[in-house]
Amino acid sequence: MEKPLSYKGKNYQLTFAEDRPFVFLEDEKGNQLAELFALSSIHSLDGRDDTTKVGSWQVESTSDETVYTLRAESSVWEGKIYRF
């Protein structure tokens, strides 16, 4: 089984759930501080924004930064992208 995506900073760790759009925030001792729901909606004048499909977390790293991306489909928008 593959280890879930995670990012470890000096005082915290983020773990990206494999089966749902959540990010878990832990302190430096491994105590869970929060479960962050990553999705959001922005309704337009043309209708309500419902998320219709969610992809899986992807990660890109450079020497300067690490970006975790989640792509989703919408009932109103061409697509949505969530980044941490």
C-alpha cells in the first residue's frame, strides 16, 4: 500500500487524504489539530456551483516550493483547482 502524500514543516505536518478531499493538520508531536475540507463553491449568476467530480491529490516540488493540487469538475465552471 502506498503511503499518503504529506508535507512536514518545522512545526507541523499536512497529510492529504487519498479517499476524500481532506487535509489533516498535525503539530510537531503528531497530534491532530484539524481536518480541513478542501472543496469550496462559488455560485455564479448562471447557477449554483456543485462539485461533480474530484480527482486525486498531485504533488509538484522544486527547490523553492512544494505544491499539492486537487482538480475538480463543476456544474458551472470549466474546472476548479485547489492548491496547498
